[in-house]
Amino acid sequence: MFLYDLETPAILLDLDIAENNLRRYQQSCTQNNKALWPMVKTHKSTALLKKQMDMGAEGFLCGTIDECEMAVKAGAKKVMYAYPTANEKNIQRIVALAKKADIIIRLDHIAVAGLLQKEAEKQQAFLYYSIIVDMNFHRFGIAPEKVTDFAKEMKAFANLKFFGISTHPGQIYGCTTQQEREAVSRLECETMANVASDLKNAGFSDFYVTSGSTPTFALTVAHPSIQIYHPGNYIYHDAIQIALGSAKEEDCSLSVLTTIISHPSEDTFLCDAGAKCLGLDQGAHGNTAINGYGIVKGHPEVTVFGLSEEVGKLKVHGSTTLSIGDKIEIIPNHACSASNLTNWLVGVRNQSVIEQIAVDVRGNSKKK
């Protein structure tokens, strides 16, 4: 089927672009003797995880326990859960999973460790843990100068084994200049190098430093301080990545196919893709470089200036060739959110529909 014969709206994945993105990042890690453990919450898809694994991903970072379970079921041997958990049922699930693969959970508080230890003893299981380091992002994490003392406290938990230290340079998403992005990347490397040095001086050895984001990846992958990288968005890229300078339009594999359905005024069109396809994200941490709600491919004169639930509002600056009935592709601001809004991605190559790809780990899989 030809791409433009599809019903709209449809969320597309250009397989050639996606595979090229995966290949480039994997090759960069291999060339720099680094391990690539992609963030699964970007795509939430078994099929895409397997594609990453086939290309050389050695492990995975997951944003939900559903994703952790999917990764293990798909054959992953090393799975890191990105966040602490203090819910009894969640802890039971994550500990049970540790009997099937190496499960690493990120921690930043001794109380969470106590809860995990209690359940691990009960199930006669062992978990690995990575200490979250706060590199001035102030979301999760322990201040760098306090990490060594925390690691010493953690020795009290016999069923929890030290894996390493982790961070996330989330403030990169608020940057608007290359100088700002380089400064965040330097902070990422320097912070983790200093904490690793403190730990080694205190007698800790054989641990990993894990970090990374798509926009800092190219700026940090050659630095010796980090061994494992966790980019997620790199499989898709999006308008935010373009604004950050970490991708170009031709690197964006995910787009929303939509039809022009109305022309209410001379400079305004409406299309049949709204917030429930594109999302309302304009940068989770605030970024003035984001303009509107996506990029209309091939039409730089058009801005997506508003969204209702099922309708997009397009503003024309100057003249355009668009008319009612035309189909256009919009690169969303945040591809991770757009992917999470559909059950299926339409896989295409050379404008031909090749396959449907299930987004099969979205939502909550556990019925109460």
C-alpha cells in the first residue's frame, strides 16, 4: 500500500531512518568501547526492543515494571529500572524478576533499600542497585559529595549488590544554545568522574558509571568517565531534538500522517490530527526554542499553532500550496509521547507500508 492511501490520522515509523539512527548510536558506542542500554519508555514496543538488541544493545533501561518484564521476556539479560519504588506490589514484581535476569534498580534513599531487602530475603533473591547521583537537575538523586557515605550504608543489605552510579542530565532539555548544551555535557562527565573517584578512594571497585540522554550522547560518548549510555529518543528523534541541535529533520523517523479537512480563513487550515496524536508537549523542562506543536514536513511556511483533542490548527505564513484533502506529515515535538498515544505504528519504507508495529507495553498491564 502507498503511504498516502492510509486512513488518517496515522502514526508512521520510517524504518530506514529508525534503523539508521539505531546503527549510528550503536556504532558510536562500539567505537568508544561503551555499552548501549537504550531507554525503553521511548517506544514501549517489544518489536523495537528486539531490533535494538539485534543491533548490539547489551541491556536496557526501563521506565515501568511492565517494560522490565517485557524486556526480560524478550530475552534481555540485563535490565535497569530507572526509578526507586516503594510500593509493596511493585517491589514484589521487581524482586521476582531478579530470578530471571540481572535486575538493577536505581536508588537514592536508604528507606527504599530496606523495603527491597525485606522482599528479597522473603523471595530468596538478589538485586543489583545503582546509586542515583544528582548533577544539579534536582529530580532524583543524592548530592555528589554524599554518594560515598550512602554506598557505605548500603553494605548493610546482604541481598542488594552494588552495580554502580547513574545520573540523567535532564536539564539539557531546557538549553537553547550550543554553549549551554556543552556546559551540561561537561557537568555530566565531570560529576560522574568525581563521584567515581571518591568511591574508588574509599575502596569500592568493579562498578559501572551509567548516564546519558539523546542530546548529550554525541558530546559525551568519547569521555572515559561513563561506561554505559541510556539514550531513548534517538530511535525516533523529534522537533525537540531538532531545536536542541542533536538531530536534523531527515533524522526524524516518527511522524503523524494527517489530512487537511478545513480552511476556515485565508491563513488557517485544520487537519484531523490533534493532541491525542501529537501531544501537547513543548518541552518538559521548558524551552523557548520550541515553536508550536510540531514541524510540518515539506512546508516551512506552516506552523502547528494549536491543538484540540482530534484537530490540529495550522497557520500559514505567506503563501502555500496546501488545500483541503491534502495529506501532510507532522514531526511531533516529543515523539515518545506521540508513540505512547497509539497501539500501532505504521512501518514504512520508501513511502510504502511494510508492517504494523505494536506499541504493546503502554498503559497498565495489570488488571486489579
